[in-house]
Amino acid sequence: MDFYIRSRYTIDIIKKDLAYETGLKEELCESMAGMIKENYQTLQMGLIMSYLRKKFDEDEEDCNGKNKN
């Protein structure tokens, strides 16, 4: 799911890609694409928070001297 959110694909492209990549039936791909659409902002915020957490952890390690060359 992260891939589709990061790529900012349209719902139609998500459905087609899911069908192509997974071989799932059209109805299931449509349902999954619908769930992504309904929860898009929440999923996007989750990705942003994960990125920020990762950056914070990296910065914290740098401050503690763990990543210094």
C-alpha cells in the first residue's frame, strides 16, 4: 500500500496495477483500491510519521556519536 500512496497513483491505476501484479479478481482489486481511497489521508500521514521517526532516530544517533566517521 505504501507504494501506491508514495506514487500518488489514481484509483484506476491502482486497480489495474493490483490486478497485473497479483492476478487477483477485478472485484477484489476494486475493493482494495476503494479502501486506499477512503483511507488515503490516514495512510499518507502514517508514511509521513514513519519518515519523521526514522529521521529523528538518525539525528539522535548522530548527536550521541554513534554515526560519526
